[in-house]
Amino acid sequence: MRVSSSRLAFALVLVAGSGSLFAQGSSIYRNSLAPYAPSPQIIVEKMLELANVQPGDTVYDLGSGDGRVLITAVQQFRARAVGVELVPEIARKASERIQKLGLQDRAKVIQGDIRDADLSDADVVTMYLLTDSNEMLRPKLEKSLKPGTRVVSYSFKVPGWKPKEVEETDPFGNGRKHTIYLYVMPSQK
């Protein structure tokens, strides 16, 4: 099996950056759909731009980590934002950051499993999960999201869905392409 250099580099970053979390052996980490790997801020902005986030939209970030998608959605796009984060300590720190910035009336973090989250209010869903995780979540997204909801995935496709748009960007000018997939939930048949 041939592994691309970008996938290998991503895997190494995930292992190096989150190994201490997974090494704890807690069941919460074994249930995780992806290791903690924050999206670069420039990618967060591109994801929200590609999703055409509008004032008043509700953005859900699945695996919200430090809350940067939520904060950016509120501050730059005047949206409301809800994050779902599995790891209690990460969720607590993100909530504290939101509170410190005075954004608690427009952004919140729910500590819990995204597989159990109510996503019915979402206008936009962002995620940076693994392909297998996206595939596992696909039936939930199809059942939970209303027609027209935009789903943006960084780096990893949603198998079985055809993207409306794929953006490849080299935001750091280093020749390494970053891919963002935009999907739009179809009308119910």
C-alpha cells in the first residue's frame, strides 16, 4: 500500500501531538473519532468562507477542540456556534476561552460524544475527523441535518457523498496542499 507524504505527515503529527492523551488509556480516548489536532487558523477561516457562513447562521463544530472554529464563526461571521467535544478537559478549556472573550451568549461547547449530539439546529457543520469517522457519522448527518445544511470537512472526504465544491489551497506557501470539502444536504425525497 502506497501512503502519500501528506497523509504520512498528518499521521505523524497526530501521533506526536496527541499521544499523551491516548496513552492515558481512558475509555473516553478509545471512543474518540479522531485525535486532537487543531486546524490552522487560516484553514478555519477558509472552511467558514467556503460554507458561506452568514450572520445568524448556527455553526456546529464536531470535535471542537480549543473552540477556534466557534470563536471565528462568532467574531468574523457574526454566527452562533455550538461545539461538541468528547474530552472533558479540552471542552472545559474551550468554554473558559469563550467566556474570557465574552462570547458565551453566541457560542458554547457541549462536552459529549458527537454520535449523541442533536444537530437539528445546524445551518453549517464543520469537522476535521478521519475518513472512517466521517463514514460512520454519515447516516446520523443524513438523518439529523435539514436540507440545505452545509457540511465542511477538512482533509478527509465523506465517503458516499459527492462534494459540491473541493478547495485545494496552499495557505503557507510551502507547496503542501490542504483540501477542504463542501457538501450540501439535499432535499428530502
